[in-house]
Amino acid sequence: MSAAKLSSREQASTLFRAGVAAADPYLAVKNLLKTEDTLLHIGSAQTGYRSGTWHDIHLIAFGKAACAMADAVQESIPEPWLIGKGIIVTTYDNVDVVENCHVFGAGHPLPDASGLHAAKTIAKRLSNTRPGELVLVLVSGGGSALLPYPAGNIRLADKIATTQLLLACGATINQINCVRKHLSRLKGGGLAKMAAPADLHALILSDVLDNDLSAIASGPTIADDTSFADAIAILHSYNIWQQVPPNVQMHLQQGLQGLHAETPKSGDPVFQHTGHTLVGSNASSVDAVLDSANSLGYQAQLYSKQLCGEARSVAEQLVQRATMLSTGLTQPTVLIAGGETTVTLKGNGKGGRNQEMALAFALAAEEQGLNCPWTFLSGGTDGRDGPTDAAGGVVDNHTLQRIRDSALDPAAMLNDNNAYPALKAANDLLLCGATGTNVADLQILLLHPNE
């Protein structure tokens, strides 16, 4: 179908859906599991294979895509090879029925008591593993919040408070994960340590930009080369150390003094029987959007596969690039990016990084005089942006006028981190519901020549 047969907003949504579809967690896992007589083969010619005669397999899945990934396992591995019921932990809006599995709903982006109960259930299962068994772990984005199991004397409330501070100060996901790893029994290789002496293999759907496996869900099956000292330095660098609960401060300081064991590092014997396969990523979704844009008749250009930074600043930079392209524009053009921006909360409003970026883009486009017809979509591939029911926003040349026609000031609302009601007033929220996958965010900017 050509671009002319769809409205600009429909085109943007079509491209976004193509990116989400490319991260289909069911197909990603299904394509990597094969059985042959008594052998289980994990992987592909591209990723490499790991094979074994594992007929006692523990299934553990956590993250926003956990149910779909577990479905693929249930259909690919003979039921007699699976020990007991699988354990699945996912967000409440992604909970689904999975055959022969216990499915737990848990809190995200802030952990809750249900997640703690699920984490303890996993830990209890892993305490009974034996040599020759396989722990098959399915990991997807959101796992950090979904599996809270505080270390030492840290309470769940302490961990929630610390997470809230990190989310509000603008810390990067890697920085947040570094701190969380050192407050947890499962993160930063802790799950792999618990699974020994069994073999372990993790199928991982990436929601981080560089596919750093130690960052996805805070790397529960991956060696962690950060330290207690790093975690303390991060909290000091954002000037939130004094606001962190005393139990957290004490645990980190005791860890620095060697009173608590560090997370297992590269070369630790616990990882000798551990393997991993990356099953999908944001980069793959960006490539799918590029292909789909070409099929719609656009001149498709990659803006970035590593989009990061403060959402407002990134939006302003994207407008600058668009303004340059708009001069002498002769054919429909699309700029495509993938990544994960951050927001430093200074107001008391409602929204998320994608909504903030969309509203900031509209304001910057007006200020910088981007005068060709344009449509900009910024959305989370999981269908959720911050603590809202929207995946992000879809804005265009007329967004600000629609907001002002509703007697609202878009600039003031952006300054209050209040993008959600602003975009809602303009009917510019991206609403698609939970997608069952999560490979970070996609940004799609459509530019059309002036008639």
C-alpha cells in the first residue's frame, strides 16, 4: 500500500506496529527450540547451538513478554521433559493463561508484594535443582521491577523508595540496574548462583540499546562487573544519597566494607554451565520499521539506533535535523529511531518519556519553524509509557492548536511533566494496549513536501 492511500497518522501507526510485530516473543522463542529424539537443541545457525539430553527442565519466565515466550516453550518441548509447573511473572496487564504454568501478576515500574512472593517462589524452586537438570529461563524487559527480592535487612518498601528516587532523578537504566543489583538476591547473576548445580540457559528479549545482557532485567543470569562502590557513587552523583532509606545506605556501606558478598563476576565458576541466546532487540524492530517505510513509498532514513538522553533535548535535536531536511523536500521522507530516553521529574504531572518527547517535539517544531507537513510518533513497544495507559504520543502540525483550543497551555504542561492530559486534549495519545513484548521505544517522524 502506498503512503498516499493512508493518512499521515495511519502511516505512523502502521510503521509502529511493524516494529512491534518484529519483536514477537512467541515466534522468537519458537524458532530457537528444536527436539530430535532425546536431544533438545537451543539456538540457530545465526546464534549458535547448545544441545543436551535434558529431560528434567525447570521453566522460569519473567518480564512483559513472559507469557508468550512460555507458550512457545510449552509447544516446543515434550511435556514429560518439564518438571512440575512452570513459573511465570509478568505485569498485571500482560497476565494470560499458559498451560502447565503458574502465572503471577506483579507491579511495574515499581515493585510490589506480589512480585516479592513470586521471586521467593522462584528461589524455592531453584533451591532443589540437581546436576543434569536444565533451568530454562525466559527473560524480557520489566524483569527488574517484577522480581524484587531484597538482600540483607532491606525491606520491600526501602527498595521501592530507592527505585522511585532513581526514576525521578533522570538516572540511566544501566545506573538504576547497578543499584538494584546490589540490593537484590536475584539480580546481577544471583539467579544463576541459585540455579547451580543445574545447567542454565536463558533466552533473552532485549529492551536495552546495546543489548548488554547484564542490563536486561538487571542481568539475573549474567555476571555483574559493577560493584557496591559503583552503586554508592551513582546515588551520590544524583545527590539522592541522603534521601535513600537508612537500610539501603547501611547495606551498601557494609558491602563496600566486604561484609556482604559482591555479585558474581566474570569467570566465577557458577557460570561454567550457563548459556544465553539473544532472541530479539530494539535494533531488529528499527530495521523492520525501515523496511515497512520503504514499502509505503517513503525515503526512509535511520536517525539513530542508540537514541538516549533527556527526552526534551532529544526532541529539539530531532526538530533541528527535520528542519534541515525540509528545505527543498521533494518526496515523502521518514526519520526512524530506536532507544530509550530519560526524564528528570521537576513537576507533578502525569506522563512518560514518550509522551514528554512528543509534546516537546511539537513545541520545538513551532519554535524552530518546521513548516512542512509533519507527523511524529514516539511510543514504547510494550504499549505502556510511564504510569499511564498510553504507549506514547502521535503529534502533528496542529497538535498545539488543539491543546490551546481546550484552554490549556502546552508549554506550561510540559514544564510540569504533564504531557498526558495535554495530548489527551488533542486526541494525540498513542493507545494500543499491552503488546506482550518489550524492546524499548520507537520514534517515527514523517515529513511531506509542501503542496
